[in-house]
Amino acid sequence: MCPICRTVENVKKRGFYRRPSDQKKVQRYLCKSCKISFSDQTFAIDYRQQKRWFNQSCFVTICSGVSQRRTAYIFRVVPRTIARRVMRFGKICEENLAKYREQRAKVNEVQFDELESFIHTKLKPVTIPIAVEKKTRKVLAISIGNIGAKGPLKQISLQKYGRRPSERLSALKSMAKHLQACIAPEARIGSDMCPLYPKLIRDYFPNTKHYTCRGSRGAVVGLGELKKTVFDPIFTLNHTYAMFRDNLKTLSRRTWATAKRKDRLLFLLNIYGWFHNLWLDRKRVKPKLEVFNP
């Protein structure tokens, strides 16, 4: 298919070329309609990359609790090489999650809540709404938005950075819009007792059943979002949040590997969200980064 005019009928083969980095033979094509030449490499995830040999290992390493700088040290590359990989991988994983939502069967029970982190400093907190399917523990939708600092840090944040507009509601609405593509009309949706959630559910999922549970304080050491209670109705969600914190260095407790930009943090979240889904299917599919085709 031509990348410009999206036609298939007027495309013909136009020889081969050998890729300089590894001497692989790549098929070249010509579109008769727009006179554009392209190849199989045009649609690959490693398009125009010179060091494509460590892409899959880099994908797994980033999702295994290793910082970007340490990943660069492990593979003997400069940190900006990993930063560029994160941007490309994040876009691919975001598209894969969108295709997964559209092409999978409708979900009958979903749980969602908000994970809190920060950008650059604790004076710039962000909220991260994440929706998870209860039965399979797979991530369905991820969003992010700025929020104001709380507690003792509130006044310090106001003095240093001024008033930061809250994007919490818009982030929740963005997650809900993504979730509409895969949720059944009469599904069950679980969450904690936040007062914002009932109206959100009524607006975007009017026929669903919304159940809530009282949140409890998480363990201080070691367990992240996991609760100390004997029975947790939204354990699936809290367990997934704990895995996000454990496997993404940027989200770890008391870390210095902080994200400097909101969009870059979203790239990392999408990368791990897709890796998490692949990991749950590891007996059937090896966790490998590629374009999603069910």
C-alpha cells in the first residue's frame, strides 16, 4: 500500500536494496499514481534507524524497572538514543492499545482509578487515570493530566510555579472516551468512592452498573498500591498499579529518575501498558514490540 495515496492497485515492485546497517535485502516498490518510491522498511518500527539490533531488548529493559540512562549504559549508546526510542515506542504502543480496544470482544467488567505521580518535582503532580479489565487484568485505557499540589507542598508550589490549572476532569473524560470503544453496554464498572466518578459514568456509560468500595491506605514499604485489607473489591486494579510502579522506574517510590515532560511520561505509560498486556499473554505470545495485528 502506498504511504501517500493509500492505494494498492497501482503499486508495483521495483527491485531490492541492501540495508547498510545489517545488509538485509529489502523489497522496493513504486506507486504509479503519485510516482513515489517506497519499500517494506517504510512501514517497519525501525524505519531509518541505524542501531536497530537492540530495539526489542530496549523495549523489555525499559519495562523492567531500569532507568533510561542505565539502559543507555547497558547497550553502550548515548541517552538521547534511548529517549528517541521511547518516543517511537510510545507512539507505536498507543496505536496498538487503540487497535486492541477496537478489535477485541466487548468487556463486561472494568475497574478504573487514578494513579498519582509528578513531573520533574513533587511540586508538579499529575494524575494518571487507568482502566483495567477485571477478568484478564489487561490495561484498556491510559490518560494523564496536571493537578495541583496538596498538603504542605501546596503553598510552596504556588510561590514557585504559580497556579497550575487542574486537568483531572479532562484526563478522566479522555480515558472514558477511549474506553467507549471496548466496553459492553450493560457492563459493570468498579472504582473507589471519589465523588467525580458517578457523574462521569452516567455521562459516558449510561446503561452500565457502577459499584464502589472504600479505599484504604496502602502499605508503607514494598507493596506500592496493594492494600492491607483482607479483601479488596478492586484488587485487580490495585495490583496493576503496583506493577506499574515496580516496573517503570519513573513511577517508583522515592526515585530520582523523574520525567521532565508530561508527553514523555505518557509515552512510558503506553509502553508499559502494552508490555503488560503482552506479558499476560506470554504463554501464547512472546513480549515483543511490533505493530498489533490480531
